[in-house]
Amino acid sequence: MAFRVLRPDELEWITRPHEPDEPARHVAELSELAGFAHTRANMWRYEPGAKGRRHRHVLQEETFVVLVGTLSMYLGDPPERHDVPTGGLIHVEHGTPLQTVNHGAEELVLYVYGTPPESENAELLDSAV
């Protein structure tokens, strides 16, 4: 039996590019650390007001699990807002336009995984917010 345990103090948080006046997003890339062979996963921290890039994946479906805060997800075309509270989950099929936003006053923490693993092949779209 093979397994890996990751502890919070083992995660390396990388601040994603953002404008100087924009709140930041931080990612801890988990796939390699956890030894994933057929999926891709990250932990994300969004400062209050932070937003991701609107995009769509050609092949990868993604599942977002809200660990702390409330996730606002803009889905489809035209974008429709869906709020997901702590403990909630949202699953997005491949080809669906999406954008993640923290409209709350507290940090948002997400666990996001996708399959098949697709890292840099997303089509970037105009922001919904």
C-alpha cells in the first residue's frame, strides 16, 4: 500500500501575478507533492477582493471545495454568479467558462482538483467582474 501525507507546514505558497492595486491569490501546488498520477490539485488562498482569470478548459473538469470563506463563481456565457459557502463544493465540466472571486471580507481557501491533468492549456476569456 502506498500513500503520502502532506502537512500544512510543508506547503509552499506562491503568489500569483496581479496588479499592484489588486488583492493577491496564492497557490500551493499539490500534484507532485502528493504523487498524483491522473489528477491535478492545488490549494488556493484568495485575499478579500481577489479574483482569478476567467477561463475555460478544453479537456479538464474541475471540482472546487470551499474550506474557508465563500466562493463566488461566475459560470457560463453569459456569466451567472453562484455563491458556495464553507463546506460546499462546485463541480465544473470541461468547456464551461468560469471565474473565481472572493467578494467576502475574509480570506477564501479552496481545494481544487481536476482531471485529466491540464495545467497551461486553458483558454483565457474577458473578465466577468
